[in-house]
Amino acid sequence: MISIVIPTFNNLEYLKLCIGSLKKNSYYNHEIIFHINDGVDGSLELIKNLGYKYSYSKNNIGLCSAINNAAKLSNNKYILYSHDDMYFCPEWDIILMNEVKKIGHD
């Protein structure tokens, strides 16, 4: 359905909250892809252990490069960019896809 691209830079606690909200509040099964900048806070290990797709840079390569690196791993028609400190509310993806359908892009 959607590839959700999430860059992160040593923001482990918020990253966990973001992932938790996606698992809890997504109706569809989305592809979630991360770019780990640095990752010395344990975020790299978390993403590896959870089995998500990811790209990695030892140093902070900046937001735009991080998003582009992660997006290259996408396999879906739609790519959604998110921050690692965002919380996804219930039915967020149902509402989004209904809006996409209204403009005839489904």
C-alpha cells in the first residue's frame, strides 16, 4: 500500500513511540523504511532487531539525503515521509487513502 520513510538521528525513545503508533493504528500493512543517521543511541539495533528495511550512515548526512536513501528501498506506489517523533492516530491510513481515491490516484 504505502512505503513510510522515516529518517532518524539518535532519537530512540520517540522512534519507539512512532513505530508503536504505526503498529497500533494502521489498518493496512505498510512497508516502513528507516534511514539511521549515526544510531549510537540504540536505534540501529532496534531497527535491525525488528526486521525493518533501512539505510544507514555513520554520520548525519542530513534530512534530504536520508529520505532519498531510504526511499530508494521502497516497493510501493506511494511514499509517505514521516519524522521519527510523529505519532500516527487511529485510522490515519484509511482516511489518507480515501482522500487519494477522491482525486483519482488509486
